[in-house]
Amino acid sequence: MENEIQDAVILCAGQGKDMEPISTGVPKHMIRILGQSVLERVVKGVARAGIKRAVVVIDREDRLTQSEVGEFKERYDIELEWVYQEGQEVLGAVLSAKKVVSKWTRNQFLLAYGDIVANESFYVNAVKTAAESGYPTASAVLQKDIETFGLIRLDEEGFVKDIIEKPTRVTGAEGGYVLGGAFVLPFSFFDVTEGSRSFIDALNILAKSHNLLHVVWQRAWTDLGYPWDILSASRRLLEEIEYTSIHQGARISPTAIVEPPVIIERGAVIEHNAVVRGPAYIGRGAYVGTGALIHGNTSLEEGVVVGAYSEITGSNLQPGTVIGRGGFVGDSVTGRDAVFEPHVTAINLLKSKGPKRLEPTIKDGRILQKIGAIVGNGARIGANTVLYPLSIVRSEEVVPANSILMAK
């Protein structure tokens, strides 16, 4: 039987203030991870779940998403529209889609956050469960740091009892399952939101009037709230790579070493004596210079240049980033078209506890807190500069040569 849940709302109007400077001028749902924007991954996932029509809620100043939506329609055979957000917060975003959804259906619809990075089956899981059970559903993921999420509490029958927004603590009986950002909701939920104080308040009202199921997801999943979440998202997706894929249009020198698993896209170049250690992603048209070393859990997005004898580890470099000769970039995030002149060092080992959501690294039985620099779009770092852990360079900022930047 054909899936009756064929319509979706994708929320992409958030300001992404905590993601700055990476989100300065680039909405966080347009950040690229392993060659695709976050929004494209959502669209691809909902299309795979059987969704035929979707409306994307965006900010009025967001021109970049408007142009991308047209491309996704052709690529994934899904009808897409966009509307501007009216009103505040998630509640306002949901209500902004009501008019469009009402043209399509009065049945259940999929609601998806536009800043979730997950395996495509994440949306299939939510839609399939709702279609088979007939109940509204909310995806749930297990998290250690729950303070920035909505904590799910269950009743004795296993349905959602209520949701606590940004709890300060959790008991063992409650567990640590939080909202995963994919919901299948009845059309009547729009009416519930109109009389609610917040989106969480609306979900709690729904949970009291309906049997609201939680659908546990255990594979790759990241909510992009802070720049270091980009590193977590890249790592989790890379960990699911099971084989090496090298496009026939890539050029790999016979003296280069490529250790699987890796994905190397069309037009990428790996020069002599360079080493790429998987899991890693080398994007379309990226360049890895002579003798460069790319460690695991690194994602070089489209058009990234890594100069000769540079070393990159555990980092995500957004499209157009240039790393000059002889540099070291550890566990860092760069925005689009950022430039590191030769011999820039981004140190990545914290001596104290890291910020919210920063996931520790375990090496040889030791727990390490690793985070490098956060460098904004179009920033330029002068030669021989040292960037200490958690140093932040604003978008378009120019850092003079021979500088030393500490965490702000």
C-alpha cells in the first residue's frame, strides 16, 4: 500500500547565532558536510521516506537557500516550495507552513528540523513507524549532554508523557533520550500550535490528547548548534563509510598513499608522497599537495586546497578554503574561502574541560579534549601565525602574520 504520509515541512529559518562565525552570511543548513549541504541531506532523506511534497520555511534575508531549493527539486524528484517565516521561534516557523500544507493534505505530515545531520534512513524510520502504527511520532536519540535539548519522558505504556525543554539534570529513571528533530504529526497540530506558548508546549498538549510514540534512532545523528558540532557530524558520517570510493575523474599520484576507507570525488588531486588516512572525505576539485598528510575524520569540501607538507587532522574545511604550505590544522572548522598563509599552526589540545557538546577523544586509555580554531568565511590568517584551541577568527577578518591568537 502506498505511503499515506507524503507531505513535509522543513524548518530552516533559525538564525544560528551560536554557530557564528561559520554561519555569518551562510545559513547553518547550507553548511557542507561530506559534499552535501545540511539541507540537501534532509531533502534527500525525506524523499527517500516517500515524501512527495515539502515546504521549506526560511528567513526573509536567505537568498542562498532559495536558489538551492530549485536544484533539489530536480535532483530528488520531489515538489519543493519555500515560504518566509512569520512569527518567532520554532512555533512561528511551523505556523508559517500551515497555508501550504493545507493545500496538500489534512492527514499526517512530516516535520523536520533543517539543522539535523543524519543518515538518510533517519526519516524513513520515523515515517514508517507512524504509517504502521497510525500514531503521531517523535524521533528520539540518546545524548549525554542534555542541557541544550528537549528531554523525553515516557508514561507506563511507553508513550511520550511530556517533554522538558533544556533540563538541568536527568535521573536514571528518565534516561537521556531527547527530541531528534523528525516528527510525524496530525494536521490538527497546527491548531494546537496557535494556542500554545512554544513548540515544546504544543507537543506536550498533543501528548496529552494523543498517544505520541517515540522512535529511537541509534545511527549517525548530530544537531548543529555550535561550530564543533560540525566536527561531530563529519566524524559520525565518516564512521559509517564501509568502503573506498574514488571517482574516475580524480587524479592520484602513483607515489601517494590512500588508506581506506575514503571518498575521493571528481576532479580531486592527490599529489606525490601525500598520505590520506581514512576515514576521510576529499571533495570535488580539492587539491592535496606534495607530501601533505590528511588524517582520519577529516572532510575537505569542494575546492579546498591543502599546500605541500601541510598536516590536517580531524577537521572540516568548508568549500574554497586554502591551507598554505607547511601548516598544521587540528580539529578545526573553517568557513568558506578562508585562507591560511604558509606555516600557520592551529593547536588542538585543550588543557581544561571543553565547551558544551564538545565530545572527548579517547586515545591510549586517556580522555582528551580536542578542539582547534574556528575560522569564519573569507577570513585570512597571516603566515607563521599560531592559533590556540578555541581561538575564533571572525568572517572577513585579516590576522597579521606572526600573530598569536588565544581563545576569546
